[in-house]
Amino acid sequence: MTSAATARSPRAASPPEPRAERDRPPLRRVPLRVRLRNNWVMLALMAPGLLFFAVFFYVPMLGNIVAFQDYQPFIGFKDSPLVGLANFQEMFGDPAFWESVRNTLAFAALQLIFFFPAPLALALLINSLISSRVKRFVQSVVYLPHFISWVLVVALFQQVVGGAGLISNFLRDHGLSALDVMTDPGTFPVLITAQVIWKDIGWGMIIYLAALANVDQSLYESAAVDGAGPWRRMWHVTLPAVRGVTVMLLVLRLGDVLSVGFEQFLLQRDAVGARAAEVLDTYVYYHGVVYGDWGIGAAAGLVKGVVGALMIWGANRLAHAFGEQGVYSG
């Protein structure tokens, strides 16, 4: 009888709610006006950053209409005639465009293979140092080149590995043939990769050091007690701790794979020739600004942006498939 009554009345079978839960008033949605007033300080701090992105990133996206026009600067967007996909057809039929695509992908692959793991390796090396004073000194030394402009970086490499540089003069003094890396198209990919590593390895290292600082030290102590050596502790404790950050940076890197450095290539393009140094960024610059083919330049930039967005989406979905958070969820 009791079981039948219980089956007919599910409410009687469930435990009574605590008195505090019953007496709690229902949550009311805070009006937007109140939330804005309560968080005006944070909104004021965010305003300059939002304004920067709006002015320099989102508003210029409206200029992509040039890719579908025979754009003439002196008559403006409104009066320039629409040509549909003619700019894209001309661009895809240009051998220089495909050469710039091949160069861009080749340089991106070199940077992905050699530059991407370099900050992690340097962070692991610095994190293994015992002296905090030595750590701070090494961090400052490798971090400073990030703030040097590409003009100075190229000039510095010219003074070291150029035809009249330090290494060439040393070889001449010892009766050997001079070495001019700066004007050799064959060694240009190695030069570009070395410049990127020297300039930005410290910037990426800071991110990994911040992730390593959050690793629970008791994990290392437990692993050492279990007999794990330094290499096994790094493999089973350190690398899993920074895996999420590594995947996030990899997703962002893949999304930016077609941007290998405009200033760096523009400064050295004349020295090695367009066949060796032409990338998508310089292709857009020379066709859109120097040669006045605004429609083709805008079409190349639009293709580059669409491919980059697809790369971020695909890499982020792949990260979710492996159980990582990626850049965004969903």
C-alpha cells in the first residue's frame, strides 16, 4: 500500500527541500543600466582597447569591397564600377601570385618547425636554473630583442653575416672566401628563420614561463620520490602542464600561417630578388600600393584573411577533438 502510494505520488518520495532553499528569494535579472553603472571602471579601462580594434581592424574590413571593384582612389568607393570576380580571376591567373603563395607556405613551415618549439625549449632551460638572479638576467637578455625594430635587426645581421660583415672580414683575413648570406637566395630561408628566432624567442618564452610557474611543485617531489629522473619529470609533469598553452598558441599560429612578416621581407626583398622573397604580404603591397592594382591587392588580402579564419576554425576543432580547450569553445 505504501509503495503504491509512493509510485502514484513522486513528490512524496523526494526529500523535502532545505528550509534555507525554500526561503531564498528568486533571483532577479539585474537591468543592463545597473550593470553598466556598477562596472563603469572596467568598461572605461576596456574602452581604449575596443576603440583600437574597432578603428584599425573592423572598420577597415569595409574596404574589402575594393576586391570586387575597378577601384580608382580619385573617384572613391561609391563611384568605382563593380567588376564582380574579375580581380580574383586575374589574380589566380598571375604566376607571381602562386609563387608568393609557395614562398609564404615554405617560410611558414620553416617557422612552424624550428621557431614554434624554440620558446618552449628555452623556457624549460631557464626554468631548470637554480639561481633566481641568473633566471632574471637571462630572461631580460633574450626578451629585449623583441622590442627592436626589423630595420635594426636586418642592419645587425648585415653587419654580422653580410658581404662586408664581421664573419666575411674574418674569413678574408685568414685567406678564405667571403660569405655573404644576406644576398644569397639559397640561404635566404635559413636567414629569415634565424632572424625570427633571435628576435621573438624571448616573447614566446614569457608565456611558457608563466604556465610553468603555476605547476604544483609537489608533483615534482612525488615524481622524484618514485624514482623519476629529470627527463621523466619533464615528460610526465612539465610538458602535460603546458600542453593547453601549447595547443592554444599552435591554433593561433596556424591561423596566422599566411602572415610571415611584412617588414622583414620588404626590407630584404631587393637584396635577394622577388622570386626568393615575395610573400603574400609583399604581393599585396606592391600590387595594391606600388603598381596601383588596388582590386588585385584587395582580392589577395581578402583570400588571405578567409584562409586564415578557416585555419583557426579547423585547428580549434582539432584541438577540441583531442580534448583541449583551444582558443574558444563551441
